[in-house]
Amino acid sequence: MEVKNNVQSPNFGMALKIKCSPKDIEAAGAKVIERLGRAGEELAETKYWDLEVLKGTSEFSPLRYRINGNFCANAYVDGVRGKAVPHNEFLTIKSTWDGTDGVGGKKKGEACETVMRLANKEAALKAYDSLDISDSLDNAVAATKVLDGWTTFQRTTQAAENAKQEQIQQAAADLFKKYGAIEI
């Protein structure tokens, strides 16, 4: 008999992470609880960014939302907004920094701006429009999707550049093997 030790994290592939007590969730009310359930489904395929639900600051705001890069030191709170309508593939977002102190010269709690290069102008405009939401939970969901799309685009672009560079290196090595006149 063969036993495989294949432990899987219960949070793998889930970008909604509740980091407060059930009482905090209850205090937010039925509408927010229902919306959190939908948010979990909407973000299930998100790979690089998580939406964390944290204890709020008062009885009037029992929850707060943090968008956290799970492969980087970046995190944002207090609503992610587009700074200006994009005129090219670059979107500048503004928010409050909640990531690691010192990254990009930022400290927790400071206002921050991040410039994101997206696939094209249309993608930047679509992302900008999706962030224009007044509800903080809906904005946090939209921001998580935008940031995940940005990271996916970056990684895809980098992988394509790496593959191209490998092809060039392999072609050069093949030419050298075939026609090279000196030993390495």
C-alpha cells in the first residue's frame, strides 16, 4: 500500500482571506455578509493578490479591507483609486500604503501612488473605470482584480522576454558549435 503525503493549503487559489472574528463579520450586517460570499467567488481565480477582511476601526465601520500582494511586499488599504484617466497603457493608482515599510520609500499609513503598465490603453481605461466605486468592499474587489491582472501581465511579458532571450542564446550557441573557430 502506498501513502502519499500531499498536504494542500485550504487557502490555495482563494483570494478572499478573513482575518477578523465572526463577531466582526456579524456586526457588518447581512448585506455585507452576502457580498463577502460573492466576493469570495469572484476572486477565486486570483493568483497574485488577496483581499483581506480585517477588523474595522469603529462600530460605524466594523470591517476594513486590505489588498495584499501575496508574492511581494505591497499592500493597500482605504480604497484604491485611479489618479487620472489614462492616456496610454499606464494607470496610476493612489491609495494608502499598508505594505512593508521602506519599499519604494513608503511607510505604512502614508498616501501612495503606484504606476502600473497594462497591456494597452483600453486595458488601462477599463481598469480605471472599474476602480470608480464608492462602496469600499466593491472597490476592494475591483482593485484586487486590477492588481492581479497587472501582475499577470507583468509575469507573462517577462516570461515571453525570457523565452526570446533563451532562443537567441541557443541560436548563437548552435552557430558557434557549427561554425566556431575557437574553443571555449
